[in-house]
Amino acid sequence: MSPPEVAYRWKPITDLPDNHGDLARGDLKILRAIWLEQKADLEAHDAVKDFNTRLKRRWAIETGLIERLYTMDRGITELLVERGLDASLVPHGSTDGDPEYVVQVMRDQGAALTGLLDFVAARRELGTSYIKELHSVLTANQSHADALDSLGRRVGVPLRKGDYKQRPNNPLEVGGKIHEYCPLEQVASEMDRLIEMHRCHELKGIAPEVQAAWLHHRFTQIHPFEDGNGRVARALATLVLLRARGFPLVVTNDQRDDYIDALRDADNGDLRPLVELFAKIEKQAFLGALGSANQARLGVQRQDAVIAAMHETLANRQKALMSQWDQAKDLSRSLQTMAIDKLNGLVQTLDAELGPLAPPDRSFKFFSDRNDAGDDKSHWFRYQIVETAKTLGYFANPASFHAWARLVLMTPNRSEVLLSFHGLGHEFRGVVVSSVCFYEKDPEGDFVIPASNITALTEEPFQVNYKEAEQEVADRFSDWFDQALVKGLAIANERL
């Protein structure tokens, strides 16, 4: 029998490309600066503490789901995130393994994250010994690993915890081709090179999301352990982000396909998709933490506790640099004007191109509109905004600030594209978030009628803050909004 073909041939790890600065996300850098500026104040809030606790639990659960160590119903996953890693919360049939064992594996993964936090707090230097220690913790209750025997059959072998592999671990891809990882005799030297290059990146101040993506990918190219390499790789990326005073990297099972595709792109020399994915995840964590600041539920408390909470809220508002925060609102209004200009131009094109194609018994109508500061339309579209924010994973607050613009398409049916600028969290803290969604409505209805088939037109919200220059924001926004409009029109075309 001839040996299988090689889909990816291993080669020694390489350093970052010369243009690595182009990979960094400027909007993430500014959002990180805003978080650090407000971090001391916000972390005292119970809601932010709860947010961090839930994020840690999600990391512990999702890093095993990604690797197919176990399966889990989405509802049970959310229950464990909210209530804790407790096997009694996992009904039989909601996972493919024994609930006690599955939850213990999750706890091992949670213990690894706790170790990462301690490692960062102690300012320890990353080395191969800690990576081996990390692997031991992550696989504490895993006894075996999958391997291929001399005939290519899949067999289980005892897992060496904290030790480099002693047999090849090149997997078979779909189609029966081999993906090569580092040969046994070069693992130790490649790991030493990995650590050396990483330390250089730290000294040079490479953007955290770029460092994290590079370290993760190059580690997976080596694949030094018999099993658990993906979990260790995500832990190492998390370590980089934690050192930058960010959040754990939670790649969810829902993002698995995008994650694998990004790793394949990196195999082929393009690290950008992996950087973009990590930046998107970290951005969502920053927005989630900022938005959680004032969501603590007071419940039933004594009057003096409620008064103390009111005093704290008013004191924090008094300390806030509202003149700077108003810059974010003013900038949002400028972007709203830019957007309505784009929409007006689009309406003219639609009238010219599609108007003559209307059936004889009716006409097509296209229009755009907006709300203006101080008018009575600021409360419109809250349902669409909140539902879109849920999809994108943040808490929208149109009450603190709201500006919108929309495109209405009256063809045989009625569909709309809504751009919204709104506050984040219960208390405005200098970040305005923008979303774009598509939805359908009753052609004879008005804005009061609930929308249906609400679809977010972007993978992440757009942020406007008080630290970024106006032209930089405008350039980012123009590309982001154009892509959303293309997607919205494509959906409208499907509905014709």
C-alpha cells in the first residue's frame, strides 16, 4: 500500500512578516486604552466581576468543545456559564459523555486559566517548562490520546502529560491526505526557537492581537504534544492578551469553522484572518465589560445600601470627563450625516434602475431618512437595535444616546436597512456603538408594527470613541458601512 499524499508539508517556524505593523487593529488599541483608563473604577462593580466569572467559565467550556472532547447542548452550555461547572446541571443525553467526567475536564481547563492569571500576576517569563506544566493541567483527567498505528488504523495510546510527543501525530485530513507537524527529533529545538522569537516580540511591543495569533499558529505548526495542542495554543494566546491587561481568548464552538479556516490561511502564509478573528473576540470582551459596568441588580436591599449605591453612581458621573465623551456623540452625528448621504445616492440609483421594472398595477418606492438631535424619533427601532445587539453579543442602550439612518425598499414587499448609533451599557462611558441590520415589515404597516427576520449585516459592531481622530474613524466607518449595504441589498434581492 502506497503512503498517503501530503496535504501540508511541515517546515520550520518563521517569524512575523516585515509588514506585521499592518496587521494590528487600531480600533482595538483605542478600545483597550479606554478600558484601562476606566478599569479601576469599573472592576469594583459586581456586574463586571460577574462578567469576568462568566467569561472564565465560557473559556473552560468552549476550549474543549472546539476540540470535540465532548459535545454539549447550547442551553446547557449557557446554564453552566451562568450557574457554575456543576455536573448536577448536566442532564444525561445533553452531552456525549458521562456528565461527571465532562465537567471534570472543564474544571481542569478552568484550573489552567486560573494558573495563567497567576502566572501573569507573578510576572513570570514564558518558557518551555511552563508550557509543559500548562499541558499537564489541561489534560489532568485525560488518560489516552488518539494515534495511528503502522497500518494507519486509529488507536488509543496512553497520554504523556507534560512531555513532548514520542510518536508522529500527523493527522489525516478529509480525503485521506496527511497534515505534517514537526518531526520528533526537532520538537525541542523548534520550541526553543518559538520562545526566543516570542520574547523578541514582547520587547518590540508588537500589538497583542498580532503576538497572540503568531504564537498560537506557530505553536500549532510544531504540535509538540501527543494531544491537547489546540487547548495549549489557545491558552498561550490568552496569556499574551492577559499580559496586555485584556481578557481570555474565548473561541466558541460556533466560531470553529472560521477559526480552522484562519489557521489554514496562516499555514499558507497569511496570518491576517487569525489576527482579525482574535481582535474581534477581544473587542467583544472589552465591549461586554464596559457594557456590564452598571447592570448590577440591587434586588431587595436596605435603604442605606440603595442610597450608597445612588451616591456612588452620582459621584462617578461627576468625575467623568463628559466634555470628552460628548466628542463621541458629535462624531457619531457626523458619521450619521455621511451615512445618509450614501443612502440618498443609493435611493437615486435604485429609482433609476428598478423603478421602471415595477408591475403595471403598482410602483416601487425607495427612500431614506434619519432622526435629528432633539426630535421625537429617537425612540424608534429599539426592538431591532436590541435584537441585533444580542446577536453581536453586547448590551445596547438607545436611552443614553441614539442616532439612526435607514433605507426603505418598497418593492412587492417591504424591507429596511437600519443604521443605528447608540450607547453601550446602562451608563454612557464614552463609547458609542453602531450596528446595521436588515428586516422586513408589513408593506401597509408603519414603524409601530414589529419587524421580522431581523438580520445583523456585520459580524461585529462599529465603535466610536473619544480617543480616535475624526478622519480615522470616518475611513473605518465608510468601508464598514459599504460592506453592510452590499449584504443588505443582497438579502433584499433574495426576497424579490
